[in-house]
Amino acid sequence: MATMTPELSVVIPMFNEQDVLPLLVERLRPTLESIGATYEVVAVDDGSKDQTPVLLQRFKREWPQLRVIRLRANAGHQAAISAGLAAARGQWMVTIDADLQDPPEVIADMVKAGREGADVVYGVRTDRTTDTAFKRQTARAFYLLMRRLSGIDAPPDAGDFRLMSRATVEAVNALPEHNRVLRLVVPTLGFPSATVGYRREERAAGESKYPLSKMLKLTLDSITGFSQAPLRLATWFGLVGFVVAAVMLAYALGMKLFGGQVLQGWTSIVAIVAAFAALQLLCLGILGEYIGRIFVAQQDRPSYYVAYDSLNDNS
Ligand code: UDP
Ligand code: MG
């Protein structure tokens, strides 16, 4: 590989993508070649357990611009992108999914918009009819929620298909934060940005590597990373509970002292105890989420472990 730093780095996280890899190479390579910039492709193998690493080595032999970084264990989509961004050397960097849902041809438009003066160029899905209804609805709810909770002006329908200048990536790399959600972090950095619309395509092969559990993790990371609203919510619950309790106490005492009649009220007591127990557990859970985040931050362990970087083989 050339020792000169490339103009463009294309960072591709991949987890068990053996089915899609040949199709990706076939489509990505001519596209990048036609842009006419020097480039490197940083394939981040996120601890795949299938033939992905073997195939990558094979493709690398005949594609000198392909660089392979393998993570020792599955670190997750966001961490894999972070690993790629930390290692990439380009003046511009694009992050793109491996499954061809983000059409590589759009990279040319992004580079153009970047050269016209934007530091960040978001790929915005103008048409996501190829995503399942469930995916679209949950994504919509996600952006709405994050906008409400944090006031972050992340372009809706922008995922992690995005071009960033070297300066932007350096700002991202400098963040000490663990469990970063890049699509929310990048807009907060305040670099001049532009958007490029594209049609979200169908996954070219294989299955989604984003089960519900990973979607939930991303959502929790997003909320606890960018908003204290849930903590406040716990405070409000407490205040409302206090008022309700005070009214009930006054009523009960009044009945006892002046009404002369002691209430039966077993059902209502059980209901109230159960409701407040549930609320308390919820608030404890909310606290726990934030304390967990503090815990992870103070441990300061790396979010990923690099097994090897092919750049070190033949530099
Ligand atoms: N991915 C990854 N690590 C993971 C899960 C996903 O690197 O733990 C990669 C995956 O290979 C793909 C991208 O992240 O390149 C987006 O994943 P996917 O297409 O499965 O998500 P979806 O499009 O279904 O949301
Ligand atoms: Mg996909």
C-alpha cells in the first residue's frame, strides 16, 4: 500500500457479511476508481464468525487499496465505525454499511459537496420504502424522541452513511465518550454541513445484523448519552407521588378523627402500594442506566480491541 495518505478513506463496518462481500467489492471498486481521488478502503471486520475475514484477505490480494482491520470480538456497529475512523488516514472519510443499502455511487456526490465547502455531508434517505414498516416506524420514533429529549438537530432519516472531513473525524476521535452514537455526536460538533439525498436500497444479501436487542441498546445509549430528561422525570414522579400521598393522608386522618368511620379499602391500598413499588423500580432503573454509564466511563476500557490491521503487514 502506498505510504502517501489517501484523499479518501471509506470505512465499512462488517459483521458476518460473507454473503454480501463479493457484491460489495464488485460495486464499490469501480465507483471509487471513477471518482479520481486516491483512496483506501478500511474494512472493519467486527469479530465476524463466518468467512468474512477469509474473503477479505482474498480480496485484499488483488485490491491494494483494501485495508483490513479485524476486531477481536464483536464490538457493535458504532464501535466498529469508531475503530475505522481512528485508523483511517484520508483527508475525507466516508462511513458506509457493507450491505449495499447505502449506494456507493452516492459517495461521488458527497465528495463533491465536501469540496464545495461542507465538513460533514449527511446521506439522507429520501425514500426508505425498501426498509420494513417496523424499521421505518421505529426509526421515526427514535429521531422524534431524540429531538424532543436533547434538542439535537440531527437530520432525520440520516443514518451512518456520511462524509466527514479530517478535522471532523479528529474532533470525533478526541471525544473520550464510550458508547458513542455517531449520528447524534457529529451534528453537535457544529461543523458546516450539507446533505445528499439517496434512495435506501434493499440489503443485497444476507440478513440484518441489527436485532431488536442491538436497536434497544442504541436507543438507550442515545437517550442516556444526550439527555437528562429521564432523571428529571423520576423527580417529577416523586413530586406528584408526594402530593397524592399528602392528600390521601389528610383524607384518611380526617375520616379517622372526624368521620368516625374507618375505611375498608384493602383493594385500594394494594393497588397504591403496587403502583408506587413499580414507579420506584422504574426510577431506580433510570438511575441505574446513568450510573452504569458513569461506571463504564470511569473504567475507561477501550470500546474495541484490534486483532490486526493489514496496514502493518506491508508498510
Ligand atoms: N454491523 C457491525 N457490527 C454489528 C452489527 C452490524 O459492524 O455488531 C455492520 C453490518 O455488517 C452492516 C452495518 O453494520 O455493515 C449495518 O448493519 P445492518 O445492515 O445489519 O443493519 P440494518 O440495515 O438492518 O439496520
Ligand atoms: Mg443494512
